[in-house]
Amino acid sequence: MGNKKINPRRQICTGEDVKRAENRGIETGLRQALKIALYILLDKHDAPREDVQELAREFTWLAERINEGRISWPFVDRVLEENDVEVRLR
């Protein structure tokens, strides 16, 4: 069978490395989604700056509670459903 070539740049990742990368990706995605929402409120809806800043603080607070496990995604989904808010991408 011969010798297998090994990529010299290959880096072995631990499960912890993978989880850290996943968390970093989630944080980046949430940050970008928040920026989109805040931009729309400021630019398209002419929302008062104070309201937009308060929304940013509340978004951060909720994201932290979800991350801690104190609030669940199913709970957030249920509240949005009860208020006829649908989130669809594409």
C-alpha cells in the first residue's frame, strides 16, 4: 500500500477547538443580524436613536440569557408565534 502523504499544514483540532469555533461563528452571526436590524430601524424607519440603542441593549441581554440557558429558543419562538411574527430566510 505504500506510504500515505501527510499534509504538513494539517492541524489537529480537539472537540474544544471545534466548540470554540462554533461559538465564535454564532456570535458573529448574531452580531451581524443585530446590525442589520438596527440599520433598518435607523435608516428605513427613522427610529429615534435612543430606541435603537435600547433595542441593542435588550438584544444583548436576551442573547446572554439564551447562552446561559435561562431562556430557551422554543420560548422565544412561542412568544413570536403568539404575536404573529414570522421569521423566514428565503
